[in-house]
Amino acid sequence: MRKELALTREGNGFTKAQMANELGISRSFYGLIENGVRNPDYGLAERIAELLKVSPESIFFDLDDFRMNQRKIPQSTKLVKELISICRKIQSSVHRHNYRRN
């Protein structure tokens, strides 16, 4: 169970049903998140944290590498862009080579 999430929710005066309603999810799904059975995606975790006026990390610290995984996304995007650039250069080089051969 995510005690910090439950305590924060209760401290803000929300019931599980109210949280689910505010978030646009079912009460049962919210209950699964709070009980630690299901993990929210980052967007939903942010919305929960915003509603409770805390950081996502403070209530979802138990998610594996939660914060680290979010930081890796921009680096992964940069790497993908670099790979695309390299592939285009190779493709252009191959195209020029084939053009000269004909």
C-alpha cells in the first residue's frame, strides 16, 4: 500500500471516490493505485500530485526508478535524433555512390 498517497489524500480531505472523480478514472482503478496493485503512468501521477499539491516523487517513491526514468526520456529522444541524422547521411552517401556508378 502507498501509505504516503493515502495519508496525503486524507490530509487534503479527499475520499477515494472524490479523487477518482476529479481525475476522470474509476474509483476501483484509483483504489488499485493507492493499494500499490497498479502503477499510474507519469501523466496520471502528475495529475494526482497536482490535485494533492505535492510532487509526484513524494507520493510515488516506490515506483522503480520513477524519477530516473523520466529524466532518461529527453536523452533517449536526443539519441534517436542523432541516429536518424546518421542514417540520412548514410542514405545520402549510398545514393550519391549509386548515382555515380550509373
